[in-house]
Amino acid sequence: MMLQVCDVGICYATWVLRHLDFSLQAGQVLAVLGPNGRGKSSLLRVMAGLARPQEGRVQCDASVAYVPQFIHPGFEMTALDLVLTGRARHIGWKGAPSAHDRAVAHDCLRRLDADRFAERDIHHLSGGERQLVLMARALASGCQVMLLDEPASALDFHNQAVILEVMRDLAHREGMTVVFTTHVPQHALEIADQSLLLLDAQAFLFGATLDTVTTEALSRLYRLPIQRMALEVDGRAVQTAIPLYHAIGRAMVSLPTPSLP
Ligand SMILES: Nc1ncnc2c1ncn2[C@@H]1O[C@H](COP(=O)(O)OP(=O)(O)OP(=O)(O)O)[C@@H](O)[C@H]1O
């Protein structure tokens, strides 16, 4: 087992999550969905070892890279230098990046179509450009597990497709375990083998994406009717999910509550 979350509980003033259990194999993609403030980022930070859970533990026998939503280094730094910080494990504390490290960093930027930002100060990049550079930094680390916090939240449709394809390739071709949080169910339906829906502090749905990211579960999760459907595109069935925004009033009073396992 590559990554195991065992009876994890996270508490600030109150319990955000409690009694959460799941495990992932190498080469799998997991999507984590939940409304604002439900604990997705907190869970990712605990999985990355950046925060301790108040209960339970996370077991991981692999190198982990964490991709936050934002960073603010507070001093001038080029995108290339930021990506090179991802090479720290290979360079060591006292070493300087080698030509090989720089080549790896450029390759990672190129893979995300972001090499043109290499010499720009990251403070001068747009939110979406910065997200691509942060993912390139994680790629440069050569990690076996990548944890990404809303990696597509600032990206246009083209760049969403770029990072979805990179995440899918990392897992399915290169054997990495990839976990990402998202507010876009279609991203889960596109690439995630497994999905975790954080319904409330102690109610979770975890399983194969097509079994968990359903019309009923999404509608309950977001308190809004959301219709999952299959479109046929180029002879291939593409799963998508459409939020019925106009029905929010109806959702509040009449949504059925699906029974949970
Ligand atoms: N360091 C902290 N101290 C106190 N409360 C916190 C802390 N970090 C997060 N919280 C609270 O814990 C809850 C979960 O926050 P978290 O950021 O994990 O949610 P999220 O699901 O990632 O939300 P979003 O979708 O809005 O990014 C929120 O109510 C938040 O206010």
C-alpha cells in the first residue's frame, strides 16, 4: 500500500474531519471533493506531513511532494529558482544546482507549457502562471506521491486540460500516486480512479469515481441539484456533471438524501 489514512481526525475549535480511513496504491489518482471549509486542504496538509492529525495517522512509504494553492516567498525569486527548490533533496543543503538540475527544472516547466516564465519573478506572474510553476516544482522533486491543493483553480480551460493530462500520465504511465482537491466534479470524472467526497465531518464516500461521483452524491455534497451525464464525443463516452444553479431554492427544500454505506 503506497498511502494509508488510518482513522484520521482533524480538529481546530471543532472537529473538521473524524474517523477517516482510506488507502491508495501506486499509480492511482484520487480526487477529493467537498464544499468550502469542509477540510480538503487540512486533509492534504496532514497527508503531506505538514500538520499532525489530532487522531489517527497517515502511513506513507514514499517521497511526497505537496503543491499548495499559493505561495508568497516575500523576496525576489525567478520561476526557475522556485522550481529548483524542488530539487533540494537531490542537491543537498550545501550544494549548488548542477547543469543536470537546471535541465530537469526546464524540462518540468516545459511539460506544463510554462518554460517561457522561467526567468520571470514569480511575484509578477498571474495566479494561473504561478500554479503551473508550483506544479513544475513538485515534478522536479522526483516524488512518488504528489498532493495538489486545487491545482486547476486559477487555470483557463486549455491549462486545465494540460494539468489533467500531466496528472493522469504521472499516475498511469509513471506509477506515481496523485491526490488532488477540486471543486470541479468533471475533473474527477476525467482522470480520477478513486474519489473521496467529504459530506460532513464524519460522513465520507470513498470508492471508484464512477460509483461515488453520482448525481445523488454530488447534489447532496453541494446542496444543489447536479446532473451527471455521459456525452458522446468522437465515439467516446465522456462523463460530465452540470450544476443546475437556477434550482438552488428547490434544492434547499426538496433534495432527497441518498442512503450512505
Ligand atoms: N489553522 C487553522 N486554525 C483554525 N481553523 C482552521 C485552520 N485552518 C483551517 N481552519 C478551518 O477548518 C475548516 C477547514 O478548512 P480547509 O481550508 O481545510 O477547508 P477546504 O475544504 O480546503 O476549503 P476551501 O474549499 O474553501 O478551500 C474551515 O472551517 C477553516 O476555517
